[in-house]
Amino acid sequence: MLYSPIQFRNLKLPNRWVMSPMCMYSCENGVANDFHYVHYGSRAQGGTGLLIVEATGVVPEGRITHKCTGLWNEEQTQAFKKIVDFVHRNSDSKIGIQLGHAGRKASTWNGKQLSLEEGWETVAPSKIPYAEGERIPHELTIPEINRLVQDFKDATKRALVAGFDLIEIHAAHGYLIHQFMSPLSNNRTDEYGGSFENRIRFLLEIVDAANELLDEDHPLFVRISGTEYAENGWDIEDSVKLAAILKDKNVDLIDVSSGGNIQGAKITLFDGYQVPLAAQIKNETGMRTGAVGLIKSAEQAEEILEKDKADLIFVAREILRNPYLAIQGSFEGKGDCDFPHQYERARI
């Protein structure tokens, strides 16, 4: 199954390997550069079915750091187009981009919040900082929320101009959309807070706005934290409920990660530790899911797929270590994987 194609809308991926979006902290003014060209291009040459570009801010203050990618202007769009065009010309890989806003977790460097002189004011659904000692974020007004929905839509339009094959909305890891979803970071009393339905409203509005632009050739994924490992916080039952709603909202896959919203949450790490979250969502809703989290080998990935725990395998650290993970896995399992014709002599 790992080397079998899969289709989302009209987009066919050649295999089930996905390069998970991972921040590279290597931009100036949000513009991708030669590092990103080589970084993403090498993984495409390595046979990865789908590459997803790192969390990309839809506005300057939505970036996690001042070195993160952005997609709010033409220069950024054209820089991404160079990368996308290379991937399409030189491989069978498809390439998407993850659009996000860091909210109260923005304006950081090396995991610490920057001063206002070095960074910028952060925003959030409520006046609750992420960590003790951090500044109280600005509580978004309803007009500001509406503006941000439009910002996500504008970034989606630019992504399509750049040629990306799909869009992923980042609603995980304690960033802005997740902050709205969790009762631990959202104590609003208006239509964006309180009930489950109100807390997911911001995400649903972004999904609807993106889908106004996406056609049958461009699928939509959403990354969520299946649980935030905190009492009375967002949990797997909420995620199952959300997935059923997103399935009816023309979302094609839920990329299931976890954590990130509550500082100091206790997480037990082991190979494939988040796979059960993806499996539960898939089994209870029928929504296609992506599994991520310490997946290290083709054998492990194949087992996840064969047991119907997920539909795609997102790899992060392992594909940083080995850009040719997909190709090497196909050698071991005798699967059929795109191999650069320039390297043909190394196949045997």
C-alpha cells in the first residue's frame, strides 16, 4: 500500500509518503530562498509522494519567528513558484503549503518570546499568554477576526498562483486556530467562544473561505492536535467531532498531530505515538487521515496503512536525516517509486 497511488479530488499522489511541514527558520522577510529550493527539491528527487512546505504566515505578525516563510506579497509568491516549478518539472511528487498564524506563540526566537523592540505584539482569542512571564496578547476583535479569515483566503489565492497542488490549514500545536478551539486558551463570551460550535467557528470560516477558491484539482487538508494532553482541554473526542464536521465541509484529509497549546504538558514519546489518534478519527468518522510522529521506516509505515490506521504517512525528522527515504524504502520492499533518470545507474 505504501507505494500505491491515492487520489484527493482530482489530484493523484504517486505514493503515501508525505514530507511533513517543518519550520526551517531561514527566510528574510518571509521570502523562500536557495536553501528552500534545495531543501524541497531534494526530497522530491527522493521519491516523496507529497511535500508540504513549512508553516507559512498569512500576515507578518502571524509568523512564529522573523525567519519563517510568509505568503502575503508578490515577492514571496514568486519565490515559492520557483520551487514548485522545479518539483513539477523534475519529479512525480506533488507539493502543498501549510498556511497558518502563530497567534500568542508568534514573535519568538529559540523558543523564547522576543521583546517588542525585537519582535511584535502578539494576538490571541483571549488575553491569556502561552507561558508565564510572557506579555498578555492582544484580544482579537470580531472585525480583526474577519480580516484574518480574509488573510487566509488571500494567501490561498497566492498559493494557487505559485502553483501549489494543495493547501493545508494549520490548526494544531497551539497556534492561533488551535487557540480558538481550546477552552484553555479561549474564554471569550461572544460567537467565537464558549460552546464547541463557537470555538471551532474561526476554523470553519477559514475552511469555507479557502474552498471558495479551491477547485477539484486542489484538495484541502487540515492539521489538528488530536489532543493537547491537558485536563478540560481539547481532546480526542473533540477531534472526532470536528473531523465529522470538516468531512462535510469538503476537507479531504485530517493531518493528526498533538499537543503544543499548553506549556509543560506531559507527553509520552514512542515510535508512532500519535498514530492511535489518527486511527480513531478515521475509524469513527470515515475521514481520511494522515499519521505523523516518530515514524522511521517503510516497514512501520506499511503496517500503519495495512491496519487501516491512516491513509498517508507524514514523516519529519527521518526525512531530514534521509531525503531518499521513499526511494530506499521501495528498494527494501520492492515497491515502485519515482527514481531520477540521472541516478538510474544506482538503482541496482
